[in-house]
Amino acid sequence: MRRIKAVAAFLLGLIVGLVGGAALLAYAYQTAGLYPPDDATIKFIAQERGWLNEAALQGEA
């Protein structure tokens, strides 16, 4: 019974550690600005820099 509790505690700690580590890593990437931008951000930057015109934004060629 003692061994079963130890294995269960280990597995629970492993799961919590993996989830917590992934969340911490994601937060660090986001804080450092290393996350890739989403499509809306890319379109906004391109529009601000003049790379997109209104026809391209409306889906026309």
C-alpha cells in the first residue's frame, strides 16, 4: 500500500511539474517576445508599414 501511494504521488508530481513547466516556458517566451505573431498581428503590421492595400485586405487581387 505504501508503494502504491508513493507511485501515485510521483505520477501526480510529474504531471503537475510538466504542466507547470510548460506554462512557465510559454510565459517566458511570451514575455521575451519570441512567440510567433498571429495572422491579425501580421496583417496589422503589414498595413501599418504600407505593404498591404485595401484591395488585398478585402480579398481582391
